[in-house]
Amino acid sequence: MILAGRDIVATAETGSGKTAAFLIPLLDRLHRERPERPSALIIEPTRELAAQVEREFMLLARHTGIRAALIVGGESMRRQIHDLEKGVDVLIACPGRLIDHLERGVTTLDKLKVVVIDEADRLLDMGFMPQLRRIMRMAPAERQTLMFSATMESAANRMAREFLRDPERVSVGEKALPPASIIQSVCPVTNAQKGEVLLALLKRPEVESAIVFTRTRDRTDRVARMLARAGVRAIPIHGERSQGQRNAALAGFRRGSYRVMVATDVAARGLDIHGVSHVINFDLPEEPENYIHRIGRTARMGREGCAISLVTPEDRVNLGRIERALGLTLEREYVEGFDQPQVTAPKPVKLFRSGSLRAPRRRARSRWG
């Protein structure tokens, strides 16, 4: 459908290959048509996702002569300007830095043939809608627009109606669910035991490499330091670290210099890291959608993986939301040597409207009824 020139709205489970789904036909079109530069724009919500798409682009575009520029904050503005002045076919950008370059007059969007809005729901969550509107106003009206989103809530549907023309809709799976190849479990703990239980889990021989998710940036740093003191090769990544530190953390984790990456939800979306055997939720997320994205960092592209969540009695409500969204009760896992509490998700509360559900009073039927 992309090769036929249609606008597309696509949703699919994490790890199913959405990046290849838009890069391959995009490269095919640019290689055949060789339009004026820049002819394509790929919009990403975070620097890490933009850098990952650039890496995939470089692999797929070898020997084609098609060039891309990475336009993200936290990187050298001078280098980006140099790349743009040399001429590129594809812009892979985060909205804020792209607008900086547009305002400077370093690049323009009036020759675009294709715009890809990737991780649309995440762009909305991060408040990028005003920037997206500015960017789309600068792009030609006659263009192909491809929108990829893990979920299609009402706000994402509004975005599709605003930016796309009569799009084809493609959905893999009836609703957002993690890959079936992930073995999911919860490990009941008390808050005081969390650190010790995490270390016990990481000592298991089957845990080859793991991403440990925490709720806040401070907790990310504290957990990473705790693991390092225990002799675990761990590195933190979160939004307050510099872009150089974040790049170094991802690169070190990818090549195996670190066995554990401790992260906030900045690493929960879209990152494709080969060989992550386990995802451990040190802090259970509040929203089921974030849980699904987090555990999707393992079992990529049909591989197997494990997801373990440390759950305290205070997490009962959040656990209930997640289990209802998944449509199953997660298996309880107990670590030997620890007194672990019973944690049971509460049953959903049924709400009734007072008076409205009473049986209607039967009246004698009129002879003329």
C-alpha cells in the first residue's frame, strides 16, 4: 500500500518491524524517482529513537547513494548544519530541533514527497502537537503521509484526520498486547526488600542481559549505583543525562560492556536492542500501555524473553489495571530466602446508577394500545 502511494495509518505490536515497514518502500521510491532534496521527513519523539532509525537507514541504504541527516537536540548544531548544506535526501528529526533549523533557513520542507510520523501516540504524550502542526504547514499539501502508532486512541485518530488524506488502515492484532513469546510474572516484595530481590534475580544464570525500569530519574541513579556496588555491570539512562552520556550508555549496553541498563520510560519505546533476555520492572508502571512498551524491549522479532515485575502491596490497583488490559492473571514468582507478601489485584468496582436500574412498574395495557 505504501508503494502504491496511499496515506497509511498503521498500528502493530512492539517488535513487529514497523521501522522496516516504512524505510524499505521509502528507499525504493527515492531510489527510483530521485526527487529534489530533501524529499522525505521522518519524525520521531525521542533522540534515541531517531538515532536508531538512522542506524537502520544506513544499513538498508548502502550502495543506493541516498543520504540522511540526523536532526536532534543535544548534538552539535554545527555538524547538523554542515550535513544539511551538503544536501540530504531524508531528514530524521525530533520536532524541536527541526524547527530550529527551519527558522534559521538552513533547510526547507517544500520539496517533501513523503512524511513519516512515527510513534504518533508518544509524540502526543510529549506535547508535540503544536510543533507538528507548524511542520506540516511547511510541507507540501500534495505529499504521502505515513503514520505509525502503537495505539490509536481518540487523540491519535484526530491527528490522522488532520494530517492524512483518506488513509488506509493497517492493524496487526486486535488490541495492544505484548508479544506472546514473553514469559510474564510478578514477584511480590516489600519496599524494603526491593534492592535485595533485584540482586537475587540478576544472579540467576539465565539472566544474560536485562533492562531494569524505574519510576524516576533519581531512583534510576540510585539503583544503578546499588548494582555497581554489588559488582553488577550496570549503567543508568534517563532524560537528565546529557545526550553524549545517553548515547554512550546505549552503545555500551548494546556491545555487552554493561549487563544491566537501568532506565526510566525514556527507553521504553521503540528501542531495538539485540539479546535482551529479561526486562525487570523495579517499579510497576501506573498505565498498562507503559507496561506493554517496557516489556516489549525483550522478545524482539519473535524471539523469547522474560518480564518480571516487583510488586508491593501498594501496587495492587496498578497491577489490577495491567492484568485487566492483558486479559490474564500474571503468574506469581517467589524468590527463595525472602518473606514475600501476598499481593492480589482488587476486583473491578461495579458502578450502578441509583434508581435507574429498578424494574419498571407494570401498568395495565390500554385497550387501544
